[in-house]
Amino acid sequence: AKLVHELYPDTFPTKTSAQVEIDELYALVPDIPQWHKATMDRAHKQGFLQSPWGVRNYFYRVYNWDWTTKSYKEGEDSKSAIAFLPQHSNAMFQRKNTVLIVAAIRKLGKQDIWKFHAASFIHDSIGLRVPEADQFKAKDLLLEVMTRPIKEMGGLVVGAQVKSGKNWGAMDAI
């Protein structure tokens, strides 16, 4: 709550208002706290977490012993441990998306008119600049790539939405 308040003071003017939002999220998705705890426990016990792509990230201070309370408290690596698997999985999925999109653009013979840059990725979004006449062909390509089953994650399929517009501020779902 403290970090949420510090990062978004206009939305969460107090630490308490941020905590209320977190509590409401946990009420809507009650499995999140258990998943956080299980992930931290696994990282603490093993000293690492391994992604579905076989990449390991090591964690040394998921929990720290508190001599005053004679119990473990979350350590410096606790939040990193929680974030690793989702962040790494998204990064690897998007890495493969890059390869698939570039190959599809070449196969379509559009490499000179469809613009796809490294800067086209923003977190879990992909930007592709195409002529207006090609927007639906591009939409089909992006949906095919982004909603394909993820082999490394047991065939998980994640939904996607495609938006189109003249600029980032004027996008509509297509």
C-alpha cells in the first residue's frame, strides 16, 4: 500500500486508500494472497524459481528472520519472487511473438510498408503501423500470434483485443 500510494498519489492520496483498493482486489480474487505466499515459500525453500522456459532466477532474502518477534518477515526479494514468473513468462511469450510477426510480415511481402519496431512492445501490447487498407489483415495476424496456445505453459491461451487509430490517443477496438 505504501508503494502504491507513493507511485500514484493522485489516485491514492493516502496509504489507507491504497490498502482499501488492495483489499478489494483480494476480495475479488481470493487466490492471489495464497499464490503470493506459495510462490515466496517455494523461492525461499529452493533459493530460486524456474520459469516454464527453464530460466532460473535466484533469490537470497525472500524472508528475513526477525529476532524481536522470533518469526520470518518478508525480505528484500519477496516482491521480486512474486513478480518473476509472470514477468519472465510475458517476456518470453512476447519474444516469440516478435519472431512470428516478422516472419508473417515477410511472408505477406509487406516488410516495406508495415512498420514493426522494437519499440512496438509496451508491456503486454504490440504496436504495428500499417496502411488503413491493411488494418484488418494486420488485426488477423496480431490476434493469431497473440492468442496462440503457449506450449511452455501447458497450452494456455490468453485473450487479446486489437485496437486501431490514427494515434495512441485515438484508438478503437476493431
